[in-house]
Amino acid sequence: MDSKPPEATASRPAVIKATHNGPLRVKGPITLVDADGTPYEVKRKTFFLCRCGASAAKPFCDGSHSRIGFEAEERAEPDAAAQPDAAAGPQSHT
């Protein structure tokens, strides 16, 4: 039996999928890091990240999207990923 961690033996890349009017489903080996650079310990192979903003367990989903009636655009915009700041998130203003 191979005793290497999942990251070392994974042959497939991680996949992040926006669920219909719900969270982001993350499947595969990743390292989730907060804004301060501290990694979260994620023991599951598949987990869900909040995108409605109402979760009490941020950054993870707690199902609040259903309670608040969250609705999201489900399709990726072709040009969004090409923009340099698209993945950077909100910028601080000094």
C-alpha cells in the first residue's frame, strides 16, 4: 500500500465547480490558505466553499444559501479569466 499523501499520488488536477445557486464544490488535492497565509486543514477530498457570504463557517459552506435564497450567475464569462486582477479578489485601498 502506498503511504504517500494524496498530493503526491494524485494524477488528476483539482476541480472547482460552481453549484447551481449554491457553493463552490472543490474536489481534488489543494491547499486552502487564508489571507494571512495560514493554511486550513481540510481532511475531505471534496468540500464546499461559501459564495453567498452568509455562512457562519466561512470560508466553508453551511447551507445558508438555501435559507437566504441566494441566486448566482452560473456561467463563466469568457473574458473574466483573461483579466489580470480577476483572481486577486478585492483590493485594499490605502
